[in-house]
Amino acid sequence: MWGWIPDTTSIQLLETKIVWQSKQSAACQSDYKKNGSVGGRYVFLLIAVLVSNIPDSYAQFERITDPEILGNGDQLFQENCAICHGKKAQGLVENWQVSGEDGKFPPPPLNGTAHTWHHPLNGLAHTIRNGTLEIGGSMPGWKDKLSDDDIFAIVIWISSLWPDEIYNAWMQRNVK
Ligand code: HEC
């Protein structure tokens, strides 16, 4: 859609690149930027922001603030997800950890108060793409409706709701 990853639209690949990238020196990074086929802008937004040489517990990751990504993510979330997860991803039930009589769990908040941030981008994308019906949950899969770019934008919008410490903890899981 925005051509940020022309070769493949796999978020898995994106994550591989994040992992790889975060382990490279600054020199390699600029080399990659020059030669990379990824049209690296968005990939770089996500990873170039790692302040290197700082111990994990202090690492700070800059936010993605691109208004196009955030705007799209917000809009797509309101159109497709808010009905179950709430307009601000706050969840619509009092306790998302209690299953209903059918044994299924309600849609959890995605706003940083539940455990969404425990899952790296890759894992979240997998859940969103495939849904949870096949594993006994009740979320439909979105892969026929949303592109990987869409899903990426939604996840970035969701993560924009998280406080810094949650966002940093999530990013640490992304770069490990
Ligand atoms: C029909 C209701 C429904 C809709 C619509 C829905 N979800 Fe969900 N979602 C759920 C439920 C229920 C769960 C909890 C997993 C389960 O047990 O099914 C869940 C779980 C998730 C999780 C995992 C959360 C975690 O903390 O691990 C993510 C991420 C997620 N949804 C994102 C989305 C996104 C993005 C959309 C819109 C594209 C969306 N959901 C639309 C019902 C929904």
C-alpha cells in the first residue's frame, strides 16, 4: 500500500530484519540503508530508533510518529476492531481474564493494560491475521480483509497508546 516493503509483505520478514538490524553496527546500518531493497523507510522508523550501547533495562525506543501510519491504523482499528476491543482499545468487559460460560475469553484491552505487549510484532500479526477460532477463541482472522501494511499500521497505532515503559519492553522483545 505504501510500498514500505516491496519484496514481500511478510511481517515475519520485517521482524527478522529488525532482529538483524539491531545487532548491526551503525556502519552496517547505513550500508543496509543504501543497498537494502526494503525501501527501508518504515523498517528504519521501527528500528533505527534503538539507542545502542545502552543496557537493556534502560533502552529507549523512539516512537513511530508518521501520521499516515497512525492515521490509517486508527481508522482501520475503528472500522474493524473497536466493536470488540473498544474505541480506545480499552476493552469492553470488566475482567478480560475471566472466561464466559462457553469457556471463551472476552476481547482483552489492547491499550497496554493487558498482555498484548508481551507478544512481539510477529506474534501479534499472526494472531490478527489468523484469528483465534481455530485455537478455541472467538476472534475472526483478518488476513482476507487486511493487508500486512494494514496490520502493521494497526499494531503501531495500538502501541502508540502504551506508556513508554510498556512500549520499551515490547520493543526489547522485538529486537531480541
Ligand atoms: C468479534 C470480536 C473481535 C473483533 C472484531 C476483533 N477481535 Fe481481537 N480478540 C477478540 C477476542 C475474543 C480475543 C481474545 C482471544 C480469544 O480468546 O479469542 C482477541 C484477541 C486479540 C489480540 C491478542 C491480544 C493479546 O493480548 O494477546 C489482538 C492483538 C487482537 N485481538 C487484535 C485485534 C485487531 C487488530 C482487530 C481488528 C482488525 C480485532 N482484534 C478484532 C475478539 C475480537
